[in-house]
Amino acid sequence: MEEWGIIQQLINKLGHGKVLTGDALKARYSHIWEMDRPIQAKALLLPDSTEDLSAIMKTCYQFGQPVVVHGGLTNLVGSTQSSLQDVVISMEKMNRILEVDEENRTLTVEAGAILESVQLAALEKDLMFPLNFGAKGSAQIGGAISTNAGGLKVFKYGMTRNLVMGLEVVLADGRVINSLKKLIKDNTGYDLKQLFIGAEGTLGVITKAVLKLIEKPKSRNSALLAFKDYTRVVKTLRWLESSLTGTLSAYEVLWQVTYRPMAAAVFGINLPLAPDFPYYVLMETSGADQDEDRRRLEDLLSDALHHGMIADAALSDSPAQQEQLWELREHMDHVVARCQHDQHFDISLPIGQIEEYVQGVLKELDKIAFVRECYVFGHMADGNIHLIVDKTKAGEESVNAVNEAVYTPIQSFGGSVSAEHGIGMHKKAYLHYSRSPDEISLMQSLKQMMDPLGILNPGKIL
Amino acid sequence: MEEWGIIQQLINKLGHGKVLTGDALKARYSHIWEMDRPIQAKALLLPDSTEDLSAIMKTCYQFGQPVVVHGGLTNLVGSTQSSLQDVVISMEKMNRILEVDEENRTLTVEAGAILESVQLAALEKDLMFPLNFGAKGSAQIGGAISTNAGGLKVFKYGMTRNLVMGLEVVLADGRVINSLKKLIKDNTGYDLKQLFIGAEGTLGVITKAVLKLIEKPKSRNSALLAFKDYTRVVKTLRWLESSLTGTLSAYEVLWQVTYRPMAAAVFGINLPLAPDFPYYVLMETSGADQDEDRRRLEDLLSDALHHGMIADAALSDSPAQQEQLWELREHMDHVVARCQHDQHFDISLPIGQIEEYVQGVLKELDKIAFVRECYVFGHMADGNIHLIVDKTKAGEESVNAVNEAVYTPIQSFGGSVSAEHGIGMHKKAYLHYSRSPDEISLMQSLKQMMDPLGILNPGKIL
């Protein structure tokens, strides 16, 4: 009866078309990587306005009804997982781009808009929304904000947090906090939007955002560099950043173990650089003049070769060649395809200590009989590396053993068990490697204050 | 008795030398701009470690004793004001620079270190801490973080919030939250440090910080531009930013009313540009090659002149000339000296609407008999302008009348009554022009959760 009570109230408030139950849920899923597993939910709601969402939360608050918000479902840590006791809110109808303001260089958008459509709307006005990652064709902007998404452009433009100027959020009790300001600076009390960015939907539901746009670069040049040791990888980053002031826009590293299969898959036998160096860096500049920027980069790389900072280099000659070079970093499916059972990591460390950490982990993984290989690569300039571990064994036990090997040393290096992907369900057990008991206790107090009934994305993070 | 109880306990825990009372307070003040007014306090404490501070807060929590933390006392909104019922904690002894890490480009520091000493420690390693403002010789880094300070480099490097990688904070009850990580990316639950940045000491006491350093630019070029209308000021910003990718580092505007007295004071009769244009922009580039960058800027400005985007330009030829140009913006005391009674404002608006707002405010101020002049200038590229209003009358009534004229239109433009200075005591009455009742109520809940006894910097912000 009570069950029916809340569904009936939701139908009364939203209308039949926005409340799906029973068979209507069968075609729905909780995760874009697991489309064959139908969604678990009491009902799926399709609000198309902030008013709808506020009405939903008021009703759910009254009934103590847990809610899970669904964006593009591309999350990698189980943040959108739900149960039959949950009401799922899909943001897909709130997908309007409300304004692109060229003078203020802002874009105001509903949370359900797809990242790629936001990027395109900016480009139409010769501006750029720099947030970019593989799942951009499915990921929604509200999800990107809720997870403080990273990606390929963080080095130059920062995480999502740095690109959000204003937010509209519905609180657990249905109140609407509207702060859709187009301001770069605003020191009027607590910066409340920071609470919701990266909170994985556990403190409120983001409904709209004002995003920061930047001038679209007019040039792009890329080069692949080879290094003899890790110290030179770090020093060259500093030197290039200093010499290319403001135009260095990417510095991604592949360890040899990753370069070899990737280069073979992308280039066949005509490798851009010989496969016998320990480290490879894919770098990019974004500037104002294609030819001048290329000449400048060429001069710098000649210098670096001459002084032995880099061991070899290949500079792209055409946009097509450039795209191909970037496949080395963007098409990690080539590596995944070689794995029997793949397990992925997204960790961050102080830049200077990455190699020491990696060597230690490789030694630990070596001791595990069912581990075949560990591919290392990542956003080196952000201190963020990814590991893909290839195993001959699946199952929870093997997952836990590899997790322990990778996460245990994180603490002593002052690192993070999740640089960009978040905690969700999958990393909860490892949160204490990155955060102290007092930090976790303060997070719990914050959660209790914002969501006293515990109805917002229950069981995630904490 | 109870009074003596807490002082005695503090002496027992800290030792006599760290607890000043009675006559020992007479030489102390609450504000660097009002050194003649002795501090109001029950006692002044001088912790020299996080342990000291934790012991202080545990004792104060037990007694329900209000505390006010003092940094460099350069705040402009009364954030460090105290009463005879308060215990004041001065951070001056916690002023050690603990580490400059060149590989990770971080600097770890105690909260009481002076901003200028942080800048110098970075420069010694050829790195730069880009936070910079007039009071750098007195302001402490803890205060800068607590107020999310802005200044002259925000356009390129962001507010203080963007420059803080990790914090150590003592909570109201004395618990220490230590998160001194050197990580660019860390999505492990709520980003707790954001709570304390800009909270003006009302949610916790910042004791240490890990700051982000950047490569020191190798070149600096400056130019003064004159404009015929505001639209061109905005368009030229976009065009320069796009053409100078990553090297444009300042774009400050002076309205004619400000340029005239400033230019006369700095240059006498040899003005760099004629005084009859409505707007002047002081711009700066920071790059890697002094001569090449200058040539590039010269070419761009020729283009801009040729196409009528700018009306006139003066490019600096030497570091000395450059310093003199920047006096136009940095030595606002020339303008203050002309005022009978000066009243200062620090507001922000969407960039495109600044001129419309300013024209409206000038009309309102014109109606006030005791207003002589209003000097307008500011960090145009951040949407942040300052007004200095010259009045023939002092006193609360005149202050309130001018406040109303300046703040009332802010709301309809979606602006902020405090871009960088904070709320403190002086702007509390105007907070509601920038924040909705629901936002203020959420701030109150946050304050209640973090500081249930209301002992941290009582009466500030809320």
C-alpha cells in the first residue's frame, strides 16, 4: 500500500508519461557497459524541469524514499547502481542548452545535456568547452560535474571543478538552490557549489550549470618523445612548460610495456619511434599560429635532443598523422583486447615519485601467479596514471588481491586511490588508503547534514 | 573565576610565553589600517605548532570560548574584529616554509608565513607562487586562503582556491584534519579543503597548506591601450586572449575619471596616452622570450590600431618604463589622496554588463549631494571592478546611502557585492543582494554543523 502511495503521488504530480514502472523498465539499464543487465528500481522518473525535480524530491523526502540519479551511465565505479527499493531519476529530458554567452564566455545548460553537444554548441561560437574524455558522446554534463570528471585536457584547463561557474541544485528536501551566476570571482560567504561538485549525487541533485568557455586554440601540434630515464621525463616537462609558456596542452606518458603493443596495433611495422626506450611521451601544443608554433616546437625538440634530454622524437606533419599519434593514447582498447581478464586503475601520486611507486607495484604484482602483465600509462603532467592489469583469473578474490597490491603503497606516497573516477561502490573499501578517519568522519557529518534521511544515492562513497 | 579558569588552563597547556593578557595587549591591534586602536581581547595566544592550536581549540571548545584568528590583519571587511569576550589567536609564530618541492612544483608552508616570503622562496627555485596583491608584505598565507584572496594575477592563474593543493585544519573541537597532499587530482569523496577556503575562519583554523607553484615566466611586456567604447574593450580582450594563447597575463581597465588623476600623478605632463579617451587598459604578457614576445605584441597592437579596435597604444620599452606604467594601476593612493572621505567597493559582474551597471550607478551617485566623484577601475578580465567614492561627508548615514546606490542594482545583473574581499562584518547587511534566502540558510546549516557552539570567528559572514 505504502509502495503504491508514493508511486501514485509521483504520478499525480508529474503525470503518467514521466513515471515508468514494471515492464516499462525492462529495456532500461544502470550502466552503459552492462546494457544486458536490466535496471533495478521501484520506478524510473523522467523529469523535464527543475520544478519536476523539486516535486520529486519533496515527495521522496516525505516518504523517506531513496533515489539514484542517472546521467549518461558511463561511470566506472558503480555510482549509478540501484536496487528494487530505489526510485531512479533519469536526467535525459533535461538536456537543453539554455544559452551561449559570447561576451562572458559562458554556457548555461541543463544537467542532462550530453558533453559532446555542449562542446559543439561552444565551437559554433568559436569558443571551446575544454572538458574532454572518451565517453563524451554518452556522458551527461550533470554526471561530469557530480564526479568532477578529468580527462585529456586537465593539464591546461583543470578538472571539471575549475570549469563550473554556477550551479542550480535540488536538495534532499526539494528546496532549490539557484546560483547560476556568470561570475569568475564571488567571495560572498561559503562557495556552496563546491559541495556538490564531485559528491557523486550524495548531497544534492544538480539540475543546471553555468560553464566556463575558453577561446578555441587556432593551432595544434603533436610530438612523440622517447626517454632513457624517468628523471628526464619530469625535467623535460618543466623545461617544455617553461619554454612553451601557456601553449603546452598535453604531456601523456606510456611505459615501454604499453607503447609496444599500442604502437604495433596503430602503426604495424612502421613505428614512429623504436620500441626499446623505457618511456614515451605524447605531447601537444595548442596555440595561435600552426606554422610558427610548429617551428618553435621543432627548435625546442632539436635542442632537447642535442642536450640529451630526450633520446628521440617524432613530430607530426599533418592532422592525419597527428590523429594517428594520438591513437597511441586514446585507443587503449588495443591493450584491453590482449588481456584475458582486465582490471583497471586510476591513481594519482606526486609527480616526482610515480616511477618509484610503479616499480614497487610491478614487483608486488610479479608475485601474483595469475597476473600476466601490467600496462602503465597516463596523464603524467597531472600526476595521474592508469594501470591495466591482465590476469588469467577472474572473480572477487583475484580482484581483491590485485587491489591490495596496487592500493597498499598509495598511502605512504601521499597518493590517491581515485584520481578522476570517484569512489562510488567499487572503491569504498579502499577510501581509507587516501583519507584519514577524521576526514571520513567529517564527510559523514556533511552527508548527515545535507541528507539526514540518507535518501540521496544511498551507499555510495561512504 | 570562570574567566580565570580558561586562561589558567591555556597557560598550563601552552606555557606563559604564549599567553598574553592585560597590559601585554596594549601594543597589539586588530587591523593594520588602524594601528592606533588597541586590540579588544580577553587574551592573545601565540601558538607555534599545530599541537598548540589543537590544544587551544580543545580548551576553548570545552569552555564555549569564542576565538578570533589573526593573520596579517590586512583584511578590508572587518574579518579580524574582536571583542573583550574573545580569545585572539595570532598565527605569527607559525611562519615556517616547510618545503619547496621542485619536481612536484609545490610549496608546503605554515599558515602564518607572510605572502611575500612564500613568493621569494618559490623564486629561489626558479618557480613562482602567482598570488599577488598590494598587502603582500604583511598578509599571511593562512589569511589569504581563508579569504580566497584574488589580486593582480587571477586572470591567468585563478583565485587562491585554484592554488591550494592541500590543507591542514584544526576544527572547532580541536580535531586536526590533515590533508597536506601534493596531488593535482584526487576524487576520493568530498573535497573537504574547499569548505575552509574563503570561509573567513568561521569553519576551522587553517594551520598548514600545500601550494601550487608554476614556472616563472622569462619575459614580461606591458602596454597601455586607449578605447573609444566599452564594446571594443570586451572584444579586444577576446581577440588578444585568442592571439596571445596563454601569454596574456593581465587586462586591467581604468575609466577616464581614474586615468586622468593617476596619469597626472605618475607621469606629470608627459602622459603616455592623451587623457580624452573614455577607457584605458593596462595589459601584460608573460612568456618565454622577451624580444620575440615584444615583437609579437607590437604586431598585434599595430593590427588592432589599423582595424580601429583600439584608439591608441603605448608599449613599454624598458623594465623601468613598465614599472611606471603599472603604477597607474597599483598606486591607487594617488586617487585616495584626492578624496575628502573615501569609500571603497569590490564588486563583480558578468563582463559584458559592467558598463551598463557602472552608468546606472554613476547616475544614482549623482543624485547624492555629498558625493564628489566616483573613480572606476579594476580587474576587467575577471569581471571584477573597484569603485572609490569621494564624499564631502563621513559617518554611517553617508556610508549606508552610498552602499545602497552601489549594491542595489547588483542583484538584477546577477553580480556579487564582494568579488575578492569577503563579507566579514562590513558587508553582512548586503549579503542578501548576492545570495538567496535558501543559500544563506544552507550556509547557516553548514556553520551549525562545523561549529555547533558558534565559537569560530563569531558574527562574521552570517
